[in-house]
Amino acid sequence: MITGCYRPEWCDLHCQNGETITALVFVSQDQHPLIEADTCIHRVAPLIARASGPLGTNAQYLFALEEALKKHGMADECLTALAQRGRELQEQAKQAYPQQGDWWGV
């Protein structure tokens, strides 16, 4: 939200057990210049694997989101696949450029 890429919004979420909960979600601003329109995993995973900002890395956020969803029984296959690809890319970068340290968030 610091960059204006996302706007906070309260939404009703419908759980698998039929329960409805209200949650704060962050909706991307489609017209923002920092938003990647192509959401294909092969396009966004490399961006996420190396992106960082004043609050940390994009990969850290992705991995934390993945864990939080799992913890609450809300695992998301697409998000898990994206996180796995991000981990793979980070490991490849770590092996290829060990002198870069934590540049890739690993």
C-alpha cells in the first residue's frame, strides 16, 4: 500500500464449512504502473523472488501468506505453486551468485 499498488477493502469471505467471515483484503490497482498485468506463474515468480521494498521482500510476504493460509485450513494451490517456484528461483540464484548474499531474500 505504500506504493499505491493496492487498496484495502473489507470483504465477506465464504469458508468451505459454510461460515462467512469478514476480512481485510488488499486489491490491486490495475492501472498502477507497478502492477504486472500478466499473472502467469512464469512471469510473476521471478519478479516476486527478487522484489523488495521498505517493509521487506515480496518473497517473504508470499511465504508468510502461504503459511498463514495453511494454518487456517485455507491452502491455495495456485499460491502454493507460486511460492514453490519462488523458492526454486531463489535457490538457483543463491547457487549461481553466492556473493550476492541475501539480495534474493535467501
